[in-house]
Amino acid sequence: GLRPLLLVLLDCCASVSAQAAATPPVTTEGFNSTEAAWMTLRPALSPRPPGTPKAPGPFSGPRPTPVTDVAALCVCDLSPAQCDVNCCCDPDCSPVDFSVFSACSVPRVTGDSQFCSQKAAIYSLNFTANPPQRIFKLVDQINPSIFCIHITNYKPALSFINPEVPDENNFDKLMETSDGFSLNSESEISFTIQSDAPDTAKYEYGVRLQTSDSFLRFPSPLTSSLCTDDNPAAFLVNQAVKCTRRINLAQCEEIEALGMAYYSSPKILRVPGLRTKIPITVQSILMESLNKTLARLEDTDVLNQALVEAGDVKICTNVVLEVKYSLTYTDAGEITKADLSLLLGTVSSAMLPLEQKFEIRFIQQNTKPVPLSGNPGYVVGLPLAAGFQPQKGSGIIQTMNRYGQLTILRSTAEKDCLALEGIRTPVLFGYDMQSGCKLRLTKAITCQLAVQKVKSLLKGHGFPDYVAPFGNSRAQDVLDWVPIHFITQAPHMKDSCQLPVALVIEVKWTKYGSLLNPQAKIVNVTANLIASSFPETNSGNERTVLISTAVTFVDVSAPAEAGFRARPTINAKLPFNFFFPFV
């Protein structure tokens, strides 16, 4: 009676082990890889007949091909062809979408946690960049548990059993065992696989840039400070690194990574897999001498490094010290232009090991960088950054014209308010301003109509609700922005129409940060709308009202006080039996 029970238990343990080993560790080359890993349908396995050799041990045999690519797996991508909020792995999200993200909802994507070693995709956001950038890392994750799977050598466990396709012979049998489940035909399965196949005719974030012979190499330090030349440049991944090289100065002419041609000769493919090539254009070459003086070369032809000997002194000229790539791309994922700037120099034995700097940045075609009013504090003379919040929970909306975000009425020689409608001047940080005009009202104009007209003159179109505390404040950090307190001052008179005649904006700012380099920070903004009684007609059919606006900046910085760290205190206690057996 125990043998059937033992067999059933052994079968259950074997199935559990097969399921635990269904997901092997993943190796991938970048984010959003264009090669999809599909699970293969295999027939069901029959039990091993007696006398056949056992499967190899758990630490023998090669690793099978992974079936789960964590770099291409995105569990929070719920909307097709749309960007999901806070889903950093969503391929449909653009840098504009990242500006409204608060954090990554899924910061880490891993496979089966039972493996001793596996790949993990880590996502984060760089809010210091403008616009914010998505940071992707593919790291090896080690399982500290001693009961982990080292190698998956049971290959059939990596696939599902091939389902039986219903036909006129087995239909009744499948209906009895299906319990009401619906089965798809082979045509439907193949159609789903074809429709989900990725489009490879474009670059995606994190995919390495392909060249005519291989990929664009971007030397970087990996495990140490030494340069690794086989590191690929990834699409839309801005990098700036520096690394060192241990070289023999007598062999500098034979080292390719020291020559200019090594970085200017590759031709980048416009899109992956196509033969259209984009040559790298050398935009500028700076030459650095041994005494650190710089000179710009007019000619951009390729210069080869050369070894010069003067007695016992050896120097190598035309050595690459800095490399800066600037790649232009389109929103369709195509590379349209590649520029290169180089810094060449003369290297002596005293400069070894040699340090090199590399930088690559991507610029979208037909776009311009957003100018700032300071970094971080405001700069005197630059416009105030302002905007409004359309609904609670959303980010700050700003106009593209930064000189039109917070404006006041502009004075002209005519002093006619009706002629000044739509003519505004920006509020500049640190500049106290005052302007005004005359509004002529006829007897036919009612007070309500005049109030509406004057308010539009004073506030302009779309008066903002918030002002940025710093010149580089981000629109998604709504809690950091300073609200504009709007106050209306009018005389207390019953049954009288109040006409706005002045708008006074008071901006309070303080010095923030270090005493050596203080930064201007706005802490409060108040807009006072001053109203008076509607003027009555004394003589004639025309009345004149003076309309004025003013902006004042008030420094509310507290006196600077030198701060010192508190003296450290010793908070140590002796054990209760320290004086045993004396006490």
C-alpha cells in the first residue's frame, strides 16, 4: 500500500522541480532588445524507462538558452501604444513623459528568484537632467540562499506541452476533459505570434548603435579604472566617463585607441539592419601642448600619432585625450547625423598612465534645448519661470515662450490702454518695474464692462498660479513651486461698483546655500489688485482712469551665521558585570 503512495510523491516532487527550473538566468545586451525569446512548444515527456542512464548531475552540462529576457519584460506596460504613468520600462514613453513621473512603479525586474545567479533589470529616473532621463542597468544578481538552483539541465521543463488540436476524431474526448475551456486553433496561435513580433527597423532605448562592421565602441571603465574598448554605445544613453590606459610610450604608434582614426572612421547605420550609413563628421580639433596651452586646428583631416625622440626623452604627439560624440536622431528612432569633437595632445612618460575622457550625447532633430533662468538660483535680468496647474495632482503647465510666462502691462508714448491691449513686458528677476496707461471711458460704457476690460489689461492672458523657486525648477515638482497669493483691495462702500486701477506684484527672495556662492531663491509672491469706486461723469461724456502696474523685489535673507559642528559626545556604557566579582 505504500509503493503507489511513494510513486505519487516522487512524481509531484519531479514536477515541482521542473517548474522551479523553468526560467533560466538571462543574458541580454541592452534594453528593448529587438530579438524576442519565444517559448517553444514541445510534446509531453514519458517517464524514463528502467535501465536508461540518469540525467547528468546538477553541476554538469551547458546552460540552456534563456526563455525570459528581463530587459524586454515590462509588467507595468498595460496600455498598448500608450505610455503608462510611472512605468519606466514602457517602450512607448518618451523623455517628455518622464517629466511627469514621480518614481518608477517597478524599479526592478527579475526572473526566477530560485536561481543562484540571474540577470536583473534595474530602472530609475535622473531628474537632474532636462528633460528627465530614464536610467537602465542590467546587473547580475546573486542569491544568498544555499538552497538555490545552479544549473537547469532539464531542458523539457523550459517549455510547455504541445496542446492537442481538436478535430473530428478527438473532439468528443477533448470536450469531456476540457471542463468548458475554449481551445485556439493553430492559425490563431500563429497569427498572435506574428502580430506581436517587434519592429526592428528603428533604434530603441538602450539598443547598441550598429556600424558597418560591428558596433560603435565607447571606451569605459568597468571593473577598474582601466579603459575597456569593447563597451558599446547605447541609443539615447548619454554618458560622460574617464578612464586610464597603461601604455608603453615606445609603442604608441601601434595602439589604435590612441589614434584619431579609431573614433572617426566608423560609419553608423541609420537604422538597425539596413545598409544606409551615416559617416562621423569631425567638427573641431583642439591641440594641447605639454604646457597645457590649447590651439584650434583649422584643418580637420585625420592625424596619426607619432613618436618623437630627442636624446633619452620620448614623446608621442597627436594622441587622443578627449572624445565627444554628438548624435542627432528622429522621433522614429533613426540616426541622421553624427558629429565628433576631439582633443589631441602630446604625451610624455611623466603623464603615464594616460587618462582619456569620453562623452556621448543624443539630440533630437528639429528641437532646441530649453533655456533656464538660472542653475539653480535666479540670475538677475532673466525672466521669472511661472505657470499654472490645470487640475490637482497634475504638473505645472508653462508656455514655450519663457518671456511670456509672467508679464505686466507695457508703457508706450501714447499712454492709451486700449492701444496697449496684448502688449506685455516680462517680469525680470531683480528689476523693480512700473508701468501705466490712461483708459478713456465714455458715458455709454457701464461699470461691469469696464471692470472686465481693466482686469484683462492688468492680468493679461493666462495669469499664472505658481512661480518657480529656482531658475531650473522642474515642472513635475509641484510642491516646490511658490503659489501666487492674489489679494483684492477695495474700499468698503455699499451699492457701488469697484473698478480695478492697479496691480502690484511683490516678490520676496532669499539667498540660499553656501556663503561663498549663494543662490537666489523665491520664497513668496503676492499680487495685490487695488480697486476704487467707479468714477462718475462731472463734465462731458468722457472719463479718464489711470491704470498702473508695479513689480518690486524684496530681499528677505536672514543674516548669515557661521555654523560649527557639535563636538562629539561619548555615549558608552559598561556591561553590568564589568566589575564582577569585586562588586
